[in-house]
Amino acid sequence: MIRVLIAATSEIMCAGLEALLAGHPTLVAVGRWQGTAGLAEQVEVRQPDVVLLELESPDDDTLAMLEALAAGGMAMTCLTVGGGDECAAWLDRAATAAMAVASTSMARR
């Protein structure tokens, strides 16, 4: 089983994402969280394999939180639906930060 923590900007979006997971036999939701404030602590407590994160409006605080999760070893995949150039630029920054953290982590081993 793959443990998934769902985080979204609204309870309705959380419920919808959880319903999508319910149809997959190897995915199990270990919790839902609204927003990104406190998400890092939820990852620590719930120990998911994957965080499914819906972002309405990415910002620097969210980027810092994702960098911290990556530094802690959390593998990340970003999926966006819609969004414009601002969102694409933010995801590029997040990917670069995650790769830099992964490269640093690999160098320590």
C-alpha cells in the first residue's frame, strides 16, 4: 500500500481528491489537510509515502515548506491543472530547489 496525505485549499477539493484515490487498490489516504500551513508537521506525524498537494496560488512560504520536505527525504511530484505563466515559473523554482536538495543529500552519503 502507498500511503497518501491529501492537502488542498478547500475541504471540497480534499474530498474530491480522496474520492479519486478510493478507486485505486494500492493507494490509501492517511489523512486530509486544508491549506499548506502546518503541512510539514502533518507529514511528520502521518508519515505518508506521497503528499498529493493542490495549490491554488503558490507562494514563497509554500516553496520554503516544500524545500524543507525535500530536505527531509520526501519525494515530490507536482501536478497542476490550469495555471498560467506565474504557476509554471513557481514550479520551475520548486523543481530546481528539490533537485538541489536531492543533489546535496546524495553528496552526503
